[in-house]
Amino acid sequence: MSPAALRFLVLKFPRFVFLAPSKGEAIVRLCVFCGSSAGRSPAYVEAAVGFGEALAAAKIGLVYGGASVGLMGAVADAAQARGGEVIGVIPQSLVDLEVAHAGLGDLRIVGSMHERKALMADLSDGFIALPGGIGTLEELFEVWTWAQLGHHGKPCGLLNVGGFYDGLSAFLDHVVAEAFLKPVHRRMLIVEHNAAAMLAAVLAYSPPAATKWIGRKET
């Protein structure tokens, strides 16, 4: 299926094509979750800019939360400056707080945070979390959980800038060790340290065939 045909299906029938392209097929858009703050280290903004530029260079569209501030603004500005497609999705409540990115060519205003996440998911062929706070984590864990349950087969990843997600990765390994998460589902979450490696892993991703529930023999 061509990228144009896939994009048409995603937009026209979002509930029926909520599955990743099969391995080797084009990724049309990636959703990026990240902080509305810039963070302490300049490396976080640098990584956001680099990721936005990498998406544009790869002709992969960016879907994100529609804000002009923090890492969110940085990744959007970088992608748009390089001629990439950028779609922002933001609830009216945040527009009212004047954090919406007025410079986007495609800013979609929705009624609630739930609508925001649903539309971002429908528009995207994968999900990447850059450094961020609890909102970033909540968004990533939700779509990863959907993948674990078999509701979609889209890749999910952490861009581990400067070891930002080392502690989280160690905790997830602990969850596996305590038999609350299968190793196959732990491996579903791609963890890379730079944009090039992340995009390569996303493009090569193939979802596993495994049930969520851990049987007694697996503990």
C-alpha cells in the first residue's frame, strides 16, 4: 500500500485501520510525546530539534500535542522549518491558556484531552516519547498498553536522551522480573539514544504475537 493510500485510510476509516503498517511498509506519520517544558539540560532541546529534523528528512509527518512551548514547540518548529508535515492536536482549554502553536499550518482544536489522544492515535503510525513529565509518560504508557492488548500493532519507543529514561528502563526490567510483564511485551518498547537509531528501529518493527496474561507456569 502506498503512503498516500494509507494516509487516506487512516483519515477516512480511523477505527478500522488502527494497525501498524506491516514490516517494511512506509511509516507515514509518527506521534511524538514530550515535555511542554524545556528541561534542565540543553541536550533535551537539542534532541527535540534533531528528531524533528530527522522526521522531515525522512519525509515522515509529525503528530504532536499542538503547543508552542518547551520540547513540544522545539520538535514542531524543527520539523516545519525543514519542510516536514506537522499536525498539532490541542484541546480548547489549552488554547485558552495561550500555549497553542499559532504558526502551524495544521492545528486541530478538540474538546477534551481524551479527544486529543484519540485523534493523535488515529493520525499516527507509531509513537515516540522524548523527555517529559507525567503527561508524557501517561500518553506513552496508554498506547503501549493498547499494543500489549493487541488493539494495535504500531511501534512505541523511548528516545533516551542523555540517560533520561535509564531509571524507567530499570524499573520496567524489575516489573518483568516480578512477573507482572512478559519479556516479549517489555521488548515491544523500543529504546534508542538518537534519532537515526530510533527511526531505523521503528521502520523495522514487527509486533509480536503474544497474549497479555501471564500463566502460573510463567511465574
